[in-house]
Amino acid sequence: MLDREGFRPNVGIILLNQRNQVFWGKRIRSHSWQFPQGGIDRGETPEQAMYRELHEEVGLMPEHVCIVARTRDWLRYEVPDRFIRRDARGHYKGQKQIWYLLRLVAQDWNLNLRATSHPEFDAWRWHDYWVPLDVVVEFKRGVYELALTELSRYLPKAENRNRYLRGGVRHRGNDEGLSPIGTSVSPHGLELPPGASFDPDPQNESRSAHIEPK
């Protein structure tokens, strides 16, 4: 479903825990990381699509979260031709998104990356709110910055500072501490949901994204 300008309606989700860290998911069979997102089906409202995507991608139900805020207007990004199917070129231009800021009000063991038979992520972590933009696929960085900045006003004041890491910043570390689908126990013995990862220092690993997320 495209609008007249060739943009597909979409929702993005920034999920906060009680420490104001955000859910950061690793795309299945890739090294790219992103927030949950997905298209709005015909007849759905953005809020209905958000709850559907929340369950499909991370296994949460409406009672597990509360809505803190949403962006006022659509945020748009264009997708380069090389990421667009040949049969869609000339028609599909990109995504227009409504972003939601959610607060997790349940335990994080309710997160389940295998809630459906077509998982989007194979690992996840909690990350500081101001995610490093250099690990986001390039053509989406502007939308991430706009969404995070607009919604940051709803964070506690101590967290409401723009602390983006720019200019090709890289952190030490690799994929240690990240668990593939099926792992249920962390290195510290904590019981985790299917597909969960445990990383006591989420700033120790970052990878660049090179694919167009859902």
C-alpha cells in the first residue's frame, strides 16, 4: 500500500525499559541492528499496526507496555534504487513512519523473538537511548535522529541529552554476549526468553547495517 508520492505507511517502535534503555534487535542472519518496525496494513490505524508489529517482532502484548508518546507527523526516508525490487522501481520511493515511544511495564522475560514462524530478529539487547547512528543503515539515519530527538522530550531530564556518536565511531568488542535463537540462559545464569541476548556492557559491540530493514 503506497501513498500518492510512493511512500509506504509504516510504524517504528522505541521500547524503553525501567532504566530508559531501548530494545535493540539484530536482524536475523545479518550483523545489522535496528528498532522494531513494519508496514501498516490496509484498514489499520498506526496504533493498531504498532501493537501487531510489537507482537510479531518481539512477542509483547498490549498489556506488557504503555504508550508514552508518538511522533506528531510522518517521518519519511527514501530507499536507494539498489534496495528496491526491479518491479517496484518507479513506483516505490520509501517509507513514511509514525514512531511510538513505549514503556515496558512487564518483566523482560516476556520478550520472545519467536512469537511467529517468521522472526525478524535473532538476538536483542538493551542499549542506551542515544544509539550510535553509524550502526544504522545510512539512508535511515536521518529518520532515527528525528524520531529519537522528538521523543526524547518525554524522557526524564537526566536522559534528555543528545549524545549521538558520529563520524564512524567504533566500539571495542565483537559478538560475545549475543545469543542466537534458542538460547535461554545468559552467561550470568539468568533465565532469558527464546532469542534473547545478555550484554552487561551494551556499548561494547556495534556493527554497521547494510540492508534495508522491514
